[in-house]
Amino acid sequence: MPSRRPAFPLSACLPNTPLNRRIAALLLLPALLSACDKESAAPERRATVTAVTTTHIEPTPWSDTIEALGTARAKESLTLTAKVTETVDRVNFADGDMVSAGDVLVDLSGRAEVAQLEEAQASYKEARQQYERQSDLVKQGTIARSQLDSQIATRDAAKARVDAIRARLADRVITAPFDGVLGFRQVSPGTLVSPGTAIATLDDISTIKLDFSVPERFLSQIQPGQRIEAKSAAWPDQQFDGTVTTLGSRVDPVTRSITVRADIPNPEARLRPGMLLTVQLYEPSRQALAIPEIALVQIGGNGYVFRVGDDSTVQQVEVQAGARQRGLIEITGGLSAGDRIVVDGVVKMRSGSRIKEAPTAASNRSADSGQGN
């Protein structure tokens, strides 16, 4: 039968002499060596391979952005007013109407001349349409060139008649000088108006002019033609794209900023003059090293990433971070093109950790489809 180890210390049954203490130490030596072997083997057993996602760093196009607040303005805007003292005979528009250039809005004179103007405008419109149709037929060789010349003369005569009637009625018939949307009308039939009396506002909002200010230090980085993106609180899910058209001729000596104007197409008329828009101005594209934001570990004021070596172990590397945009961070120092870094799983990393690439969703779907087959 195997001998049983006593449950009490050996020193309890031997006199406490130097010789006995030495014997007890020799008896305990194998147990101590065995414990040391187990402790030395423990790190090897604990060393595990962590599944993470990684990426290789390569130069990518990068555009720095300048953020600002801007005010929307109409492409063309004015307040229609009376030029003579007269009684309003007829109002030909309602609040918010879309009108075209030349439409008669308010009649301050007799109806006969207004009717003549409308007739002349209809004749000019018909002559212009006939000219466009015959121009296509001449290109096809269907009709003679002389017939088109005759139509050109008819069109020009109709246009001259319209201009002559407008000249006679210029002070007594208020027309729209350009295409746009009318505001609230301020007069009614029978109202006695005098020079300067407001009739209504007219705004051309097919294109919005966006004025915004940027600090003067960005002056060298802004040029006409640069792309901008604007957003409005009224349409939080929509982005409005535009282009820089003009830079102000002066820098404000108080704010040390310069006014920049951009044009934004507004075909759906969602933007209105006076609206406040947030603006992002994109500088010319350049090549930069960028990493996903989740790959950066921030410790105090320093940033670190875990770079993967050829032996699939990682090392913590300090990097210098630059601009940030859309989930990416520009790296200005600490990494080189071609480096491989850990993206997802950095919280589990330590220098010297061994890693493996975690399967992606696409590879899992491929594996599942293969098993199904």
C-alpha cells in the first residue's frame, strides 16, 4: 500500500535541532521544485492567440475641411414698388405664386393697353416657337433657308412690338423682371398707391447664394471652384452641395475673417433666403495615411496603435494624429505605408500578444453556403 503523508509537520515529531531542520528541508525540496516547474509552465499555458481584425495602411486621397456657418440668400431679390400715384385697377397674382419674367402682376392703367401687351406677348411666343421648329427642319433639309429667314423677321417684329408696348406701360403696369416666387401681396384692387409703395417681394431661389465667413488664415487655401457641403436644421437628413464662386475683397479688421460666397442649386426650392446653414468647405485633395478611429488608443495626451509583426505578434507604437473626418484619423508620424495594424480588438492587446485574423461576415456566409451544399 502506498504510504500516506502525515497531516502534521515533520518538526512536530522530531526535536528541533539543526540536523533535524536540515533533514526536513531535504524532504520538502522535491515538492518545492515541482511547484516552481508548475509556475514556470503557467505563462506558456496562459499564452493564447487573440482573434482580431487588422488592416494594411496605404496612402489614400484626403481632403481637409473648414467648417463655418452661412446665411442663404436668393439669386435675385427685390421688392416691387409703384412708380406713379395711381389707383390699382387689377392684381394678377396670389401670395406665393411662381411667375416668369415679363408676367403682368399689377395694372395701374386702362385695361386696353394691358390687353395689347398680353396679345403681343402671345404673338412673340408663337413666333419664337415657329422659329425653333423651322430651324430643326432647315437642318434636316426639309424646308428652304429663305423660309427660316422670313420666320426670323416675324419673330423679331413680334419682340419689338412687345418692347414698344412695355415702354408705354412701364410706369403703370408692374411686371416681373425675372423668374421667381412672390411673397405676400401688400395691395388690393382700388388701393391708391404712390411712388415707393410696396407691392410684393420677388425672389429667384432656383440657385441659393450662401455667404459665410472663415478666418483669414485659411485665405490661401480657398479658391473659386472648391466644393462645399451644407446642411440645414429644417432638412437634417439632406445634404446640399455647392461650389465656391467668390471671395470677399476685404478682410474684416474686427473679426479677422473674410466672407466667401458659394452657389447651391435649389431645384426643389427647399432652401429659402435667410436660412442658417452649416458649411463644410473641402480643400484640394492630397495623399495621406489614415486609419479607422477605433484603431487608435488614447492614453493621456498620446495616441498609440498596435502594429502587427511578421510573426503575428503586436507591438504598441506611438503615433502622431492629425485631422479627423468620417470615422478616419490622419496619421502624420509613427507609421509607414504598408504597415499592418489592429483595428477591432485593441482593448485586449498588449505588446507581445499573438493574434490571428478574425473571420469576416462575408467569409462566414461563404462557409455556411459551402456546408449547405
